[in-house]
Amino acid sequence: MKKTKLKEITTSQKALELSEELGQKAADTESLPQAQAELEEKLPAMKRGPIKKVWDKVLFLWEKFKSPKVPIRLKITIVGALLYLILPADVLPDVIPGIGLVDDLSVILIVFREVSKYVLPKIEKKIEQKIYDTCYEKIDEKLSLIFKATLLNTLWTFLANVLGCAILVIKPFGTPYSRYVAYVVFGLTAAWAIFRIIRYLVQYGTTTKKIAAAIWHRRSISKGLSDFVKEEYIYINYIYAGIEIAKSFVPEMPEIPDLPQIIKTFEKHYKKRVLLFVILLALYTALIWLTKFLLLR
């Protein structure tokens, strides 16, 4: 058993060394363009036997070899592995039935893993940045809409209250009638506030209940919101499921922050902003009601 395993390791090492020699030779003789032309011609014919099962990895290496963003060091490694695959000068000749492509398979897998270590951090960074950018954009958009609507309603309420207070102070209709007009203005303002609350409950009551229930169930704002978002926006769930599948195939894939982590970041980022807005709104409301109370007295 140990002898067989040792033999396999030795074969893989020899195959890898030979592929490195092929890659270095292609680079030293400045024949990478010639190697690329040869690969374009002969590579499709190698989709057979055990290589067929890892053909996606062969295509991955081929694309990275052609990419201008990949450093020359990695290109030499890649071209060596691909040349080893198409050329007959192998440690195990390709014509041997059953085992002829085993050494080629070993080289492809080793080089694929090495190239993945370089490429995947960049992919991960792009995915992570895209997730953060998208979430920030959506959250900013929603918060801006909420703040804008609240600000407009607050402004109209403020002007209505100022009008009522001015009528009480100036008394343009005489003392009793001015008081009645002010009552009507304040009453309409209160009715508008009640109407807004009812409209909110009708439009967003179910959503608010779901969010509150999720947060209560998980005893965590970030985890509760994460559960709600995954349930409400199923495509986000698909994205994270895809990331988990990718990690199972490529263990070197760096960790992408999960949704609770991302939401926690936003929670910290926006908490002060939302809190300040709520405090100012509360102070404004208290001031208006106090002013009305004093004037009515």
C-alpha cells in the first residue's frame, strides 16, 4: 500500500517537474505565442478519459493563460501544464489504456490549485465589494426615500402648526373665532398624523411584523434582518448558496462575509444617522406641542 502511494507521489512529482521544464523552455525561447497556437489546435482533442471530468479546470487554465492580467510567472506554469497535456513526452505515455492520462490529470489539478490561490482572492474581493456596494446603494436609496417623505410631512406639519400658533397670537378673527380656527388647524394636523400612521400600518405593517418577529426569534438585529432578507429576496439566498458550493470545491477560496456580518456593518454605519434623525424629530414634536399648549392656556 505504502509502495503504491509512494509510486503515485513520485509519478506526480516527475510529471510536474517535466511540465515546469516545458513551460520554462517555452518562456526562455520566447515561443509562448507558438505554444498558444499549438494549444488552440490540439487542446480540444484532449477532452477524453479522466481529463473529461476536469475539463472545466482545463478551460479555466486556458482562459487564465490568455488573460493579460495574469503575471508571466503563472503563465509559464499554466502553459507547461497544458503542453504536458497535449504532448506525447509524458512520464506515463498517453497511449497506455486506463492510466495513460493519470499523470496529466495530476499536473492539471496541481496547477489549477496553484492558479486558484492567485485568482480567487481577486474574485472574492470583487464579489465582496459588489455585495457591499449593492447593499449600501439599496440601503441609502431606502433611507433617502424614508427621510425625504418624513421631512416633507414634517415640514407641512410644521407650517400648519405655525399657522395655528400665529392665529392664536395675532387673533385676526377676534379672540373666540381665532381660537376656533386654531382648533380646526390643530385638529386637521392631528388627523393628518393619524392618517399617516394608518397608511404606514396598511402598507408596511406586515413587513414590519415579519422583521420584528425575525429579530425576536434570533435575538439579534443582524441575524434577524439576514433571515428576513434571504426570505424576501430569494436571489440573495441563491448567491450565498452558490458561494458555499464554490467553497466546497475550492477550499482555498477566501471567506466572503456572510449576510449577518454585512448587515452588522451597515447597522453600525447607519445607527448614529438614524438615531440623530429620530431624536431631532422627537424634539421638534415636543416643542410644537409645548408651544400649542402654552398658547392655548
